[in-house]
Amino acid sequence: MPQRTARLVLVTPDGAVVGSLPPFPVDVPWWQEVESVVRAAREQHRVDVTILRLLEATRDQGPGGEVTYLAEVAKPVPAQVWTGKTEAHPLRQAYAKPGGPAADLAWAQRVLAGHGLAPTARPVQIRSWNLSSVWRIPIGRHSAWLKVVPPFLAHEAAIITALAGRHVPTLLGHDEGGRALLAEIPGEDMYEATLPQLLAMVTLLVDIQASWIGRVEELRAMRLPDWRGPSLSGAIADVVRRTGRELSADEQASLLGFVDGLAARFAELEACGLPDTLVHGDCHPGNFRGTGQEFTLLDWGDSGIGHPLLDQSAFLEVVPPQQAKTVRDHWNGEWLARVPGCDPTRAAALLAPIATARRAVIYQMFLDNIEPSERIYHRGDPADWLRQTAALVKNRAN
């Protein structure tokens, strides 16, 4: 991994520019991970900062390279002259503005007080980027986690509330502005899950999804995105049209044929017998946390309504190749047990290019709803996922 070097432009809570700190190396290369940036600023410059947002980067994409952030300090400190501008933008999130993180932490403290709790040490800033602001708040030997998300992901708290008791995080409180305070989840993130753990994860997901069959209107009432046939077909056609200039002529031709055939493909998919339900949207082993065979499924901000096997592709792409068939067979068996007579194998084949195209749709939605300086995180993603879609369509045709 290339090393990340952080350069901080400092502002006070009223937005006044103080200046900048000289660039300094940080341990973690990923741009959105800011705990190491805050720690390095304290150790190397003896300055306590809160990272607000990314201003610019020397590389086209992360990780690594020199990254410039806007950072808040409580009062002016010695700094170099900085001649740039910090103009307002209508898509800027509250947590990316001076005073925003402090307001979020004050809200979290009020929620904790309602539970008879209080922070026992300084909150730790973990992440800040266009999709979330995350803080760890120590409470004795445990912690609470403050997560603040943009409006287009704010249905996360509603679906977690609706799933209470079903291996999802415990909410201590949430509001309509995208704030959620979550109880600590024991264990570790399961990026290195064993095969038995992978199979248990699939069972957990299918159990949840099966419980929402026939309850689509409840999901719609929670404002989850609609990825069923007509809605997703329109969104895919739109992203193909908007991204066409970034693709080759052959890729465009494959995608246009794919779009033209979406209605027929969704009809075939419906005939496979698996009804629309809750889709996690980003289900992979790293979004499970726990120990042994006991897991919690995290990060429901990408959830939506659609075919349950839309969750399969993201999961299988990180499963070791020698285990993929076993996991897929288990997945099929779980659905056959719950919906006798369905055809999950055929459904998965039909869904493969739809699933990758859906991810292009998601990333285009991110780009449409975040300010220009932070689009660098996702700028090439719609085209990348459409290229994968075109390749799947072409391979199927051959």
C-alpha cells in the first residue's frame, strides 16, 4: 500500500481560516480513515484537530499519496499561510462544516444521559468522508458508536429498528437527521471468516430476508430504495446513458442490448419463484462482526427492496475461490428450504449483470449527492461497474 501523507488546512469553529500544517505521514493509507490523522497531528504538531472533509488529493484515487483535509481547531495555533478558499456548497453535510461534529457529539451525550450513561474519556474520531462520520465514545470499559450519514442513507436507523432482535446493531438512539448512536458489538470484523462462518452468515441473511417476504410496503414506508424490475431498469438505463462516453464502443453496444432486454430478463427472473424482499445492499464478510458462530450484520445504509440474491455477488466476490461453490450451494439450499420449487441457480445467473449494473447505479447516486471535492472517492466507479456488466453480458452471449 502506498503511504498517505496528510496536509491539514485549519479553521476555527466560526469558519475562520487559521492556515495549514506542513504535510506529515500517517499510518493508515485509506483516505476516509482519520483516526491516524488526528493522532499524528497531536503527536507531530501538538495540535488537537477534528477532520471535517477532504479538500484535494495528488492521486486520482486512494489509497495513499498526499491528501489535504479541512480540519477544525478550538482556537488559532501557529500555522503556515494558506491562500486557498473554503467556499460553501449546497451538498455539504453538516458534519463536514465547522461546528458540525461538536453538535453531533453533544446530541450523542444527551442520548447517553437518557440511558444513565456518560463518556468517560475523549471521543475518538474514526472516519469522515462523503458517506459517514463515525466516532467511538468510551464509556468505562465499553464504547458507544456515533454514526452520522447523509440523507440518502438515513433509512439505516429505521431498518435497524425494524430488525431489532435479529442479529443487527442495538440502537441507543437516532434522529431524522441521519444520526444514530449504537451500542458496542463484541468481537471482530469477519474479513477472514472460515468456511463454517461464511455458511452461518448466509443462513443469517436468508433468515432475515425470508421474514420480509410479502412486506414490501413496510419497506417502502421506511423510504428504502426500490430495486425491483421497473425502477431498477430505469435507473440502469439512465446510468448507461450518462456514462457512455467513458466506455468503449463495444461496451456501449453490449450495454444498450442489455438495457433493451431488461424487461424480458426480469420476467424470467420472476418465473424463478423468489419474491422481492429486503436487500442488505453491501453484504460481505467484513460487514459481519462477532466471534465463533455469533454475528451481527452491520451497515444497513445501502439496503433496499429487490431480489434477495442481489446480495450474493458482493459476498461471493471476496470468498476464496475454492470455497465459492460450497457457499453458493448452501445459499441455494437455504432458499429452496424456504421457498420450495424456486430456482435460485437460474435466478443467480440472470441477476449477475443486473447486480453489477445496480452497483453502477448506487455509485452514480453517491456522485449526484455529494459535493465536488469529495467525488474523487467514487468518480470512476459507475464506469468500472458498467464495464463489468458489459463483460458479463458478452460472456453470456458467447
